[in-house]
Amino acid sequence: MSNTYYVTTPIYYVNDAPHIGHAYTTLACDVLARFKRMDGYDVKFLTGTDEHGQKVEKSASAACMEPQQFTDNVSQNFRDLAEFMNFTHDDFIRTTEPRHKAACQAIWKRLFDAGDIYLGSYEGWYAVRDEAFYGEGELTTGPDGKRIASSGAEVEWIQEPSYFFRLSAWEDRLLQFYDDNPNFILPRTRRNEVISFVKGGLQDLSVSRTTFKWGVPVPSDDAHIVYVWLDALTNYITAVGFPETEADSFTQYWPADLHMVGKDILRFHAVYWPAFLMAAGLEPPKRIFAHGWWTNEGQKISKSVGNVIDPIELVNKYGLDQVRYFLLREVPFGNDGDFSQQAMVNRMNGELANDYGNLAQRVLSMIAKNCDREVPAPGMFTVDDENLLAQAMALEEALRERMDALAFHECLEVIWRVIRAANAYVDAQAPWKLRKEDPKRMGTVLYVLADTIRQLAILTQPFMPDASAKLLNQLGVGDKDRTISSLSLRLIPHSALLAPQGVFPRFQEND
């Protein structure tokens, strides 16, 4: 049985249209999922939409729609974005599905039967936007006198009957869990934030609402709706078959290897979720990674400012693989980053067109012109030949290590070191001169370069699947030979090649 890998995005809230942040998170998961599949893993890649709660109910009302119709429409927008961005998820979950309602009520029953849920009343500050409660110490007062949560959301004072989860009883157990699992929360700075929050003391958590109806009813008390975050987080186990914990899908994929989230929802995933799971007698996920946020040309992205980045518009202007590359190349993953049109163009023209694209184009063009569009037969390899081939072969372990650390920018940097080395090798060997001076040596040089490009194209597939596939097609590499295990193979001399075709055109504003 192959190794398994279960990776999830957060399920995206359907009160608004998808934006660059949604695309960024799912892209990171997609790259990881593609790499793991190439490396022989049985991958389950989950994304989806969170469709319950007061915010959705209000948004639907404002749109003069029933909540289900509203969520159907917005959820489809997220499906369309995933297809447009060439994401390879295996499941798209919606919290309005019957399978999820059953799972949500099942975990509630487990928590209630374990004595970790009790009925009381709630009085405190609640942010509809965040679907979250805040303590007095997390609030500030705006110029208009309204109370504002640390997230920037406006809060309102509510008082209502509520079921509570005994989160306070889990403080020590959570801290022990973090100690026992030092890589559970990454990056390290986020881990420190979570530990500090928990050490500050945990209060019991309100896990039901009575002021709206759009949600999963509490079992045996349908006057209450399950708190949206208990509802939403449960999606990760719904998708692997919960409550059927003996089913193959559950035993195969749970606990999840990675929950990818934005830093704004880390608390829910790193504090509430493991407490819910452990209280229900289930294992927590293995890792939670919280990435940073994007700004736009130095400005915070905001609907009111009008600088929201639409990923579809971005792709239509620059190209899909170009956008995928830039988002994971520009900023160390986990840090905040700034989107800049000029930076985008610089990466496209400098690294994609000049470095990678030009390398492939001139090598394959020379082979087509001088070797009858066949893989040339190599002679004896020199030290220079062996050095370049060794650099390419070393990429496998270098990328595997960096992928596991979610250091996508480092993955691309080590790939580009080989691309730059290959370009330097072309200049040093000058195969255009060797054509007249030493044709056999020219064939060897072009063979070394073609096989290096083959390895590069295999390893850039997770990031730029379309462009990489075009390069592999031109090299005559079959579908079954595009995995990590096939890196050790070599191109077969005299194999027919397709006509060379550029894959990374230079960008010009008037294009």
C-alpha cells in the first residue's frame, strides 16, 4: 500500500466572491498535492465552502435570496475559480451537504456524551463578520464609539441561551500536546502566538446560537444552531467518512497531514479544533500551517479602497502558469507579501522568459536544426557534463526536503540555480561553434542539456503544469515518465522530438 497524504484548504466562507487570498491558499495546497502524487503518494486534496452562519443569512437577505440559493451561487464561484486555476482537488465539500450535517451532529453527540458540552447562557461581544466571540481585552473603541475586535471587525453585545464547550478544561492538555508535537503549528512565530494565547487562560466556548436559523440544528434541541466554527471545522473529517471511523477512507487518511490556513483563522484551527477532536476521542491533524497576507502595491487590500485583486483578471492578463509561479516565488511562504505589477513582469521576463524559456528554446532549436529533431547520441561525458547532470539529479532530495517544510520559494530557487548553471554551461560549451569544430562533442553537449531540461520540466510540473507539460511533450517524454522516480532515467538517443515551441513569452504591456 502506498503512502497517503491528506491536505486541506480552509473551507471558504460564501458571503462574498473569491479573491487572490483564496487562490493563494489553494495554490499552495495544489503544488504540494501534485508533488506528493509525483512522489508516489496516494493524495487526498480537499477544498470547499463554509455555508452556514448569521453572516450568510444576512448576506442572502440583502440579496433578496433564500440562503440555500445564495450559497449555491457563491459556492459555484469557488468551484469555477478552482477549475480556472487548474487546481487538482479530489473533493469539494459544502457544509450544506447531508453528509456534513450528519458528521456535524455526530461530533456534537460525542462531545455532549463525554460531558464536554453543557447548557448555559452567553453574554458578551460577538463579531458577525468573524463569526467569533471576543473578550474585553481584545477590543478597542472606534472614533464613532463602536467597539472593534482585534481583527478589525465590529462587535455587538449579545445575550442568549447557549451551549458551551469546556475549553477551559483543555488548557494544560493543549500545552502538553504542543510540547509533544513541536511541528504541529508552523511557522514557528505562529506557534509561539498560539502558545501565548493558551497560556493566557482559556474560557469555555459558546458553541450554539439561537438568534438565527441558518445552520445545523443541535441534536435534541433544534432551538439551537451549532456554532459555525464547530460546524465548519468538522468538514475535514466529514470528507474522509466520519462518523464511520472504521471505514477505509477514515483509517487511510485521518489524521490529516496538513491543514493550510490563513493566519487570521489560526486560533480556530490550532486551539479549538484539536480540543474538539481530543474531547471526541479523535486524533488531531499532524500539522497546521498559517500563511501570511498579501498587500497590493504596498496598500492593505480592501473592498472599500477598491484594490481587491481578482485572480481571474490577473491570469487573463499575465497567464496562468506565470501567476502560479509568481505567487509562490515572490514571497517566502508564511510571510506577508506585496503584489506589484512591476515585480510580476520582472519575474516573468527575467526568470521565466530569459532564464528558463530561453534555455529550452535555444537548446531544442539547436537539436532540431543540427540533429534531425532527434535526441543526439552522447559520447563520453566530461567533468563539466557530469557536474551539470549531478546538479540536476540533486534536485530530487533538495525539493523533497523543502516541500515538506512548505518552503515553496526555496524549491523554486534551487531549481533556478540549475537553470542558471545550464545557461552558463551553454555559454561555456558554445555548441554552435562545436557544430563545425567537433560535431560529436556538440551532440554530447546538447544531450546533456536536453536531459537537464527534462529533469527541470518534471520538477516544475507542480508549479507550472501547462508549460512543463509542453516542454516534456517536445522532449518526447511519455506520461508515465514524468514522476519523481523517473528522474533517474535518461533520454533515449535518436528518439524523435516535436518541433520546438516557446513556452514563456516575454510580457509587454501592449500585448
